[in-house]
Amino acid sequence: MRSKMISASALMLAAILAPAGPLSAQAGGANAADDPTGMLAFPVPPAGYNEAREGIPQGQVTVVEYDSKSPGTRRTVRIYTPPGYSPDQRYPVLYMLHGLGNTHSEWTQRARAPIIADNLIAEGKIQPLVMVFPSGDATATVDNPGGSGREQEPYGLPFEQDLLNDIIPFVEANYSVYTDRDHRALAGMSMGGGQTLNIGLSNIDKFGWIAAVASAPNTRPPAELVPDPAALSDLHLLYLAVGSNDGLARISEGVHEYLLEHGVPHRWRLDDSGHDTAVMSGNFYHFVQLLFRE
């Protein structure tokens, strides 16, 4: 298990956060030197945050089939529509990517993202949104939902092509969502966190909001992820998080320190969780509240 919190170099490079706006917040707290882990800005979520509540409206999660032209197969995706969803209203959309060897039910069932969203919508802390949970394994199909298991290759370019060329167009053709980058977010955990950074930071013209939790070693090296740090100024949010007891924490920490070194504002959260469901749910609770703010 890993207990390292954060390197001294990252502490020395921490800077004060700016007011809200495109990529306006760095390292989590009001003063990063006082809050190097981001836990003052993003504390442990309150009790019951991920438990279904009686007496509040609930959204709906539906498993939907679509034709993926990229691999030439029939695939499925889970789609959350918020309480009171209406085709007469447009909604921002969040694409959520799962970890290696899991399926698109990881965020909906294990991490309880729909329940957390329902609760936050009822509390008025987030606006209603559509959430899309694809299978990050491009070999997963209707007939083979498990895909290739723990093989990593299908999580790379094959899935990126599926997401950009098939999933997003399908969602925008069949659901009442905005179709611009300012209303489109990408987030993921573990292998999905790496996919989020690899795809999102290479397509900031398509995603205005990016959140990566406990990113896995599929994440490209920081210098390759961000060859032009100034280009990220167009992002509304770049959120990074990991647990100090995560054996893969070095991946997220490396990206975080690189961004600090190059003056790229971002949100940072380091709690004491491992590479587990707790880090997914707790960080979803926080980053979803940052999305789609004017």
C-alpha cells in the first residue's frame, strides 16, 4: 500500500487559485500552499451522499444499443437521463469511462453516480445533465459485453475512434443534449482516467471539461499529453485526483506536478483512499459540482 502524500517539489510549485472561469483553479484550495492535497476545498463527502433517498425525483439509466462503425459491431452504452428529462429542453452531457476489466456498469452500479447525481440535483447543487457510460473496451459487443477482459489494446485508438465517431454522434442524434464543447465533459477512473486524459487533452475543441481519477499507466507521459501547456487555457476545468494508498498514485502525481511546473491551472485532490470504488464516488461527488458552470 502507498502512503506517500505528495512530493516536496509539488508543494514548492503550488500557487494561489484564481476566481472562477476557464481553467481558473489550480491545485484544489483557496491557497495551495495551505491546502496541497485539495482536501480543504474537497473534503470527504457528507454521510448519505451516495445513498438513494426517498421522496426526491430520480433519473433513469437505460441500456441502449448502437451501431459502432469504427469496429463494425453492435455495442451497448448506458445512458442516464435526469429527473424530468424532456425532449423540449437541452441538457449538458458528461461521458464517463470505466476501468480495465470492468464494464459500463462500474460507474452506475458500483460508484452509484446516478444516485449521487439525483441527490445533488434535488439539493440544487448541480443542474440536470445527461450522463453517458460507454464500454471503454472497443471489443465489447451486444453478444460479448465483457469484451477482451483485461487486454489493453482495445482501450486505445479503437475506443477513441468509437467515442468520437460513433458514440457522441449517436447520443446527439437521439437525446436532447447540447452539441458544443462548452456543454460536453469527459471523465474516467483508472484505465478510463488514462483514456480521459489521452482523448480529452488531444481534443479540447470537443471537450471543455475534463476530470481524471486514479489514472492508470495507459496515460501518456505528461510532456506528450500536454505538448503546448498554453493551449489548455481554453478548458473550463481540468480536475485530477487519486488516493495516497493507490499503488498507481505516481501516474496522477506525475501529471499534476508537470502541470504545476508549466503553470497550467487545474484542480487537484489527494485523499487517503486506494484504487477503489471510494475514490470514484467521492471524486465524482466533487467534480460533477464543478461542471457546466457559467
